[in-house]
Amino acid sequence: MGYTLCVIGCGTMGVAILSGTIASLESNGPYFDRPKWETHTPGTTTPQHKADDSLPSRFLACVNRAESIKALQTSLRSLGPLGAAVEVTAKQNVQAAKQADVILLCCKPQLAHSILNENGMREALEDKLLISILAGVTISQLKTLVNPSTKVIRAMPNTPCKIREGMTVVSTIPASQDTHRDRAIILAIFESIGRCRVLEEKHFDACTALSGSGPAFACIFLEAMADGGVMMGLPRAEALELAAQSLQGAARMALQPGAHPAQIKDAVTTPGGCTIAGLLTLEDGRVRSTIARTIQVATERASQLGQVSEK
């Protein structure tokens, strides 16, 4: 028998996580085969369909406005029987939390205090697993809003989770008699929408800069490559496709066991060829150090946002 998963603040990212979890169960369940974003994608590990307590069997989704219910239900129905069975409510956070075993907090960071301070919420969360994806809200902050028996975990998914190609970083899971089960639950949720790594919370600012902001930085490079293609006569659509697929392919190669970006670069670079000419131009423009410094500055900014949220 599985557990009950409740998503509080089921907005864009909440829907992405819920959809990924449901789609992974549907694709391996008795209903029908549902491919993920790309069937050849190695990055997404779909949990195996088993009758155990590490996979959810009931889903609750909480939204802030009643008018959002119908739109969310319509979206979830496209996922199949499990999606259609999701119970969507508005302004019923405490009631939903009482019925759940695992609570995923996906609201806007500024709403966390009011939601967790709702009458009866502390009691509803007792002895349960609370997973927060709120940017800049630390575990210590969250623990002041719940009872000591509530197990608080912080997770940071990024935007590509929407197409199940995300990168999620999860804080270290505290030791308890349920540690193994909690870890299995967390990995099953976030590996359904991409890759997942467990790191200490002290690394979260750097992770925010690298994987959280990373897609935006990558898109700047992608746009620039496409612009260069257009400058040299390629149609815009084809230039963008060539650039995007090239970056995607290179990234997939870099994720292969034993691979390294330098090896991939050297394999393409022939003596006196066009690749080395382009690489020297990038080095002249200090692109390597600029990108590295970009991550540094974004990390510093992320740490400042965390300090602001504590005030």
C-alpha cells in the first residue's frame, strides 16, 4: 500500500513534480505505456511500479483560488487514470495535510509563513515528511514553524523539470528509523522529473547558481550560437535547432560514465581546423573565466537572498 502525497501551493513547479510522479507511475503501471519527454533520455530514472510504501497511491493538490481547480484538473486528466484521480481543493491546506503522509510545499516563499501558521497545521504535520522547494527559505527557518517531530527536507528542482529533464538537489536526509523509506520516497519523486543529488544544505547557494540559474545562462550561449548561424546565412529556425541539439548532445556525452568535457572538446578539435580557430576566439573573449565568475556572482547573490528572507 502506497502513501498519500499532498502538494501545497500546486503552481507551475508543483504541477511539474506532480505530473512527473504520476506519469512515471502510469508508464510502468497496469494502465498504459506513457513515454516521458524523450524515450531515449537517460537522465530520467523512472521508479519501478511496485506495491510498496515508497510510491504514492493517493494524490492531493491544494491551490489558493477556487477558479484554479478546474484548470488544474483538466491538466491532470491528460496524464491518465491516476491524474484524473488527483483530489484538487482550494484553501484546504490543513485538511489535506492531515490526510497526507508526505507534504510537498511548493507555494511562493513569502506565503510559507502564513500557510504553516494556519490553525491546526502544526498538528497536521506531526511525524510527517515535509519537503520544501521554496527558494531562499532554509531548513532552520522552516523548523521554527513546525513541531519537532516533523521531518523537514529542502529540495531545489530547476525549470527543465517541466519536461522531466530537471536537476534537483535535496538536502541531507536526517537520521531516523524511517531514513531508508524517506530517502526512497524523495528519490522516487525527484528522479521522476530528471536527475537528483543529495547534498548538504550549505551547498544550496552554489547549486542555486549552477543548476537553478544555469538554464538561463545556457540559453544566452544558445542564443549567441544561433545568432552566429543567422549571421552566416542560416535561417533562424534551423540555426536554433542546430545550436540546441548540439548543446544537448554535448551535455549527454558529458554525462556518460568516465567522460569529461575536455575530452569531448579535444575529439572535435583537429589541427588547423575551424574548431580550434573558434576556440581561440572564445579564449580571447575570456568566455571561460566569465562563465565561471558568473556562477560565483550568482552564488553570492543567492546567499544574500537567503539572509534577506531570514529578516
